[in-house]
Amino acid sequence: MKGIILSGGSGSRLHPITKATSKQLIPVYDKPMIYYTISTFIEGGIKDILIITNKEYLPIYKKILKNGHDFGVKISYEIQQKPNGIAEAFLIGKNFIKKDEVCLILGDNIFYGQDIKFIFKNSYQNLNNNIASIVGKEVSNFNMYGVAHLDKRNKLLKIIEKPKKKYSKIAITGLYFYPNDVVHKALSLKPSKRNELEITDLNNIYIKEKRMDLYVLKKESAWFDMGTHESLLEASMYIAAIEKRQNQKIGCLEEIALANQFIGIKKFNQLVKMLPNCSYKDYLINIIKK
């Protein structure tokens, strides 16, 4: 499976923070936001990654992440000329996807919990049966998201975008898994009223074909959608609290790459030596000692 991180858009809701930088490069506590999305892919076993971003921010992403070799992955880049909808990611990434299955994660979404690996494992099994998968999370402010419309047996009937009526409290997160025909389906989409190719329309096609599985994150698992200043602050505070309590960093790419055997201890040592003196380096040195 290949992985796409959509890091385009203008980030207008976070203005003026995003006036000079990409939203996905903003720090969430002690790391750039993009670190957390890449760490999700590494946890899920994905090594071939495409980052889609704006032309003006491309040099910064390349400076921070290079080709991904430091973390045992291969990172490619494509440019999104303007925000034409989430589903456009499959059109931009068509030559990257080729004949493979694909996982898409929105660059401003952070996931943390024990069931992340299970989600990927379950989705791989679904893809073997040509079935797509989406991930949901129970929320209180359901009318701000695309929401799962379920029947009495909790069977997924449709996704309703920002509903006024309560169909369920399960919001659809920014983590999606699709068979290879997603490119063909994305090509068939018509722009919505806001002139975008909507991911909800794409998901509803799979639901109608009875080829969509919904996994709902457990209550103890965390999901943050960094669309507002409040959610950005909440995510930073959550990560700070977890790291302090457990003495273990979230989204530390060097550590996660080592733990998942994407890199070996020799490469890990080389990366640590190249870092400037800082608390991040001290943390990685302690891992070597352990």
C-alpha cells in the first residue's frame, strides 16, 4: 500500500498563523504537525509516501524531510495548485499510486492510541477483498463534520456532511483506505456547490456499492483535527501531558522508525549525532542508553 499526505490548502481558519507558513508545518507542542502524520504511516507499515503541498512551501518540506531516507521511507512530492477538494489528491497522485492500493491521511489530523496498528491491519485485510475503509470517532460537536448515518444494526448507510439532524455522533476522520479503483472513481466525481471534489461523495459511492467498512476509534484513542486555534492548542496540551506522564514522545520519527525496524541502530546513532544540542536529542540519547 502507498500513502498520501494531503498538506495543501490555504489554512485560512488558522490565520494569521498560516500567513507565512503551511498549516502542516506549524508546531504541535514540540514537533512539526507533519511528523505526526508520517509517524502514523510508519506505525501502519507504509514506506512509500507522497506529500501534496503548495508550491511555495515545497522547499521547506524538502529541507525538513528530504527524501525520507533518514526514517526508512521514500518520500515524493507533488504540488496542489489550489484547494479543489480532498478527493483531488487521487488525481494529483495518479502516477504515484499506479496499480497499488492507497491510504490517504489529511496532514492536519493526529491519531494516537493502541488501535492504530489494528486499523491498518484490518484495512489491509479489507483491501484484499476489494473493500475500502474509513475511520470514525465519536464526538459531541457532530454537526461540524461528515457523520456516519447508521441503521439500527449499526450498518453504514451513508455519510452526511455537517448535518443539522443527529444521525449519529460518529464523525469521519481524515484517514481513508482505498482499492486501486479510487483513481477511476475520483475522475468520475463532479465538483460540489463549493466547486470542490468532495471526499464524502467518493466515500458514498463505495458505500452504495457495499464496499466500505467503518472502524470507530476506541474511546481511549485520541483524534485531533487541527482546523481551529482551539483544537491546535488542545492537541499540544494533550501531547505535552502524555509525554510528561509516560516519558515517551509522540510522533518522534527517529524512535518510531527504529521501533518498527524501518531503520537500524547504526542509522539511528548517525541521526542522533547530526542533531543540535537540545532536549529532543537528549531524549534520543536516552533511548540508545536503554
